[in-house]
Amino acid sequence: MSPAEGPLRVVHCTGSPVDDRWAALSRRYAAGALDALGGTAPPLDGRWEHVVVDVSPDGSWRFPTSLERADLAAAEPLDRASGIARLASLGADVGVPQLFCHPGLTDHRALLSLLGIPSVGNDAHVMALTIDKAMTRAVVADAGVPVPAAVLVRRGDAPPQLAGPVVVKPVDGDNSTGVVLVDRATELREALEQALDASPAALVEDFVPLGREVRCGTIRRGGDLIALPLEEYAVDAASKPIREEADKLDWDADGDVHLVAKDDDHAWIVTDDDPAVPAVHELARTAHVALGCTHHGLVDVRIDPDGRPWFLEAGPYCSFAPSSVVVMMAAAAGIGLAELFADAVDLARPSVAPALAALS
């Protein structure tokens, strides 16, 4: 894109058709991305013109001037059909799906594709795959990535026999909701009931002793697949053997979300000379390719006491807010947010001149 061609119109899809908490989380991250990338007006340095379409749990669609509460409230509510028609009429060059709920991760990406709007990041089918932890494990294991042994349990199935501690998790859960460490057979049935109340199936996975727990992001840049600096999380074999929902998100009485995992005492960037880095990088790159990720991937990894990394799950999502983990990892590698975003736009729109050229 050259300045003479004018800015690219970027539509940020925010909110949630599911519930207010998912909507608040989406708007929190999306607002950060908009602020960092220049806001909705005027276009930053002539590069991008950002517009917002927001979906609410009541089914209404809005096109606010910003994600401030007053601007959201002032925007005209439209029904779904009218909202989709208006989205189609925007002349958007690229979409940024900013929704975290399951329909937002899948259906809204598919909708953008149906409307002929290329979206940054991974396609709907990649997101649908990685939502299902059992399917994700199977795909990466087939590519040679080590995964803990596990059993998939559906309602009516007999609980598996315990040979040691296991982690029970809803097969399509998020943010560690419903994840329980079980080390006695008497606790397993209750843990399974809780998981199956939240999901059609539960994954009963062998507990990988600590060790350490890290995440690793991957991005495609200049034709290369780059593994980014690791982020490590505060876990302890005695007091916190697994990360729980409270270690990630906290909600106040007004429905606003606090990003607990971004606190320095909960997470930190690992230095490049750390001995765990090479093996985790190899695992992350292999998973990226196996899952069909495009611009960015993101995996959770458990490192056992012998230093061997084990794949836990994938969450190949980036909101392009400064607090987004892929953005933070890229920054630690010397890649700025605007460069990261431009790379993603270029990969979403491969038939046009690179947006990154406008940064030079």
C-alpha cells in the first residue's frame, strides 16, 4: 500500500453474541488494539482506517465511533440481518476478529470470509479445531509432538481407572474454567460431572509433574516461521501445581475484567539463553504447521522435571493489543506492534502490495 492509495479500511469485530463477560473481554483487548494502532479517526499516518462493529448478547449489532461505554450506548442498535448488511457495505479491506467466545472465534470469521473480507490471523476451521482439545492433541501428536496420555469421557461413560494424578478439563473450555487436578478416584466422578455440565465431553489427562509451565507464540514473517520468546507462568509443585481460572481473569462488580496473568508476579518473559527454549521452540513450530496456522500460533507447554516439554493446548489468537501475549512476545524479540499487525494484514491480503512497506 502506498500513501497515494489511501488507508486500508480495517473493521474490528468486537463483543459477543453469548454473554456479557465474553463481550467485556473482547472490548477490553480490542480497545487496546485500537489505541495502539491509531484509534478510529483519523487514520494513523495514512496507513489504516479503523472502524468497529460490535455484537451484543441480546443479538443487536452496533457500529460505534469507539468502544467507550458512552459511544457504545449512543450507537444505533440493529438487528442481525441489518447489521450484516451494513458490515457488507463498509467496503472493508480487512477484518480483525476480536471475539473470544466460540461463535466469535468461528462463525464470525466464517462470516467475514463469506462477505469477501479477508481477516487477519487464523481461519474459522483452524479456530474450530483448536477449540476442541481432544482433536488438537490428536493432530499435533500425529506430527510427533509429545502430549500427555489422555482419555475422552462423555456423559454415560464409565470413569477411567486412575493410575496417578490426572487433570480433568472440559474438552472445549477456555481460561482454565472447570479444570481440576484429581489424585483420588473418589474425586474423579465429581470433577467429571462439573466438566460435563460445561461441555459435551471431558478430557482426563495424565498430570505432568512440574517442572515449569510456559507459552510460546509463533509468527510467519518474511517467509520464515519464527518462534518467539517464551512467557513463563507462576506455578509451584506444592502450592499451585496447575494454573486455574483465577490465575488468568478476575471480574469486578461492574462486570469489568482484570487481566491477572499480565501481572509481573504471575508471568514473565524467559531469556533466550534459557535451556528450555530450543525444545519448546521446536514443539511450537511443529504444532503451528500441523494445525494449519497462518500468521500466528500459540501453545501452552508443560516442562517436566527432566526438562522435556509436553503440549497442553493451543490458543492461536492475537488481539493486537499491547497486553496480548503474542504482541508481548514479539516485542521481546524486537518486533513492534505496528510491524506485527502489518505482517498479519499482508498475509491476509496476499494479492496486494505489502502494508509493511508503508512503515519504512
